[in-house]
Amino acid sequence: METLNIIIAALFLLVIIYIVAQVIMKPIKLLWKVLLNSAIGLVLLIITNYMGAYFDFNIPINLITILIAGFLGIPGIFLLICFQLLIM
């Protein structure tokens, strides 16, 4: 009977360790995804500014525009272009 209690306690401990690991790993995965999308957004902004130089047009590169381009992708770049054209 004591062996059964030890096995149940070990399984319970494994479940608790698994839940704690999931709670710790989810934010780290989200952070890596945000960083990767932001890097892609930065590249898209640089390409847009390079192509926009022919039309005397540029989008300022800062944290907000990088995050918008990173989260929304190509539609985010179009959104930033439209917003920049509204301001001009």
C-alpha cells in the first residue's frame, strides 16, 4: 500500500512540474515570436523606405512602426503608408 502512495505522489509531482513548465515556457515562446515578427517588420520598413526614396517618401523607423509592421505584416506596411500619406 505504501508503494502505491509513493507512485501516486510521484505522478502528482510530475503533473505539477509539467504545469509549472508550461506556465514558464508560454511567455518565452510569445517573446520570441514578438521579437521575430519585429525583426521581419524592421526589414519590411527598410525595404519600404528604400523603395519610397524614389518617390520622396519615407516612414520613420521607431518602436511603434516596427511593432505595427511586425504584428500586421504587409497590411501593416500599407496602413503605415496610408497614415504617412494622410499626414503629408
